[in-house]
Amino acid sequence: MEQSDTPTPGSGGRVILVPTPIGNRDDLTLRALEVLKTCDRIACEDTRHSAPLLQHHGIAFKPLVSLHEHNEIRRIPELIAAAQAGETIAVVTDAGMPGVSDPGYRLIHACIEAGVPHEVLPGPSAVLTALVGSGMPCHAFRFGGFLPVKSGRRRQALEEAVASGETAIFFESPHRLAGTLELLASFSPDARVCVARELTKKFETYHRGTATELSAHFATHAPKGEIVLLLHGPA
């Protein structure tokens, strides 16, 4: 059994995963703010996206480096070496918890392999926000990330979700939502569905109904913005 201790401030180099707001900039925790203000550098999924958030909270002149899906493997040795040299490195993605359908997993794995202290701060998560707001059962749920693009694999993922007996959560593109709901309605018309859109933002909405009902709605009302799709088998 592996065991690791959470380092205390000032105990040397470390990597800290910092969740960032999923929409509302003021959803950054006090602890996250302190880490971002005092760390030596910040690894960002997109430095252009993170810079305005940092400026909004008065964090300026902080070294930023990119850490995204295309350079993560190449960047990790540099970050591990910096932490081993005593730096505190904060890791943020464009929104929500790093590592959840975002960069972060490989870096944490590398920290474990190299014995580099690391922490994960609690904070904003589109997955949990949508789950609780949907009104669907929360005692057992599954998160499937982004639904597959190919229709065959997408149908398989939806069928498995409906048959699981648990609340299933997916990220979905607004351009594919209508087709996904039409596909779901074709084999499970009474499946319970919730489309959570623009969470924590000004125009946040939750659309709830059966697969058939929501398929009909979004066939004529093209959605916009960030979408979380939740579904459960028929009541």
C-alpha cells in the first residue's frame, strides 16, 4: 500500500493542482488564491485563458508556463525538476478540476513516481455541480468524460449508461447535443435526462425531461455554451 504525506507550507518544492471557476470568476476559493499568489510558477492549460482570471484577482507578474494535452509529456520533466529544486508549482486548467478531462493526470503520476510532494485542492467541478443541480440520484453515479464522436461508440456508451442503474454524466458539444438526444430517444425514449448549460454563469439553465421530450426541444432550440449531459434509466 502506498502512502504519501501532505506537505506543509514552506516544506520545500511541491506540485499543487488548483481547481478554477467553471464560469463565475468569484468561485475561486481563498486557499486557491493563496496558492496562486505565493507559488513560484503556474502551469496553465492555456496561458491566454488563465491570465485574465489571475488579473481579476490581482495576481500579476507571476511566471506562467503552458501545460496542455499536446505538450504535457514534454513539459513534465521540467516541472518535476523544478519541484525537486524547491519550487512550488501551481497547476490550473481552463476550468474546473485539473485531471478531469483536462491535463493533470500524467503530472500527478510523475510526481508519485519521482517522490515529489503534491496536493490537490478542493474546488469547482462541473461534474458535481451538474449532478446535484439535476435532481437525479447522487448516491451512485458515473462520469464518462466527453461522449465518443463516432455514432456507434456513442450509442454503446449511452446504452451502457442507461443499463447501469446509476446517474451517468457526460460532457457534450452543443453542436452534437441534438443528435445525441435523438439517438438516446431511439432506444430509450423514457430515459430521464437533464441538460445542464452554462453552469454558474448568468444564463445557467437546467432542462429536465425524458429523452423524447428533450430531443424534441433541442431539435428546434439550438443550444449554446458549455453543456453537461446527465441521464438515468426510466423511472
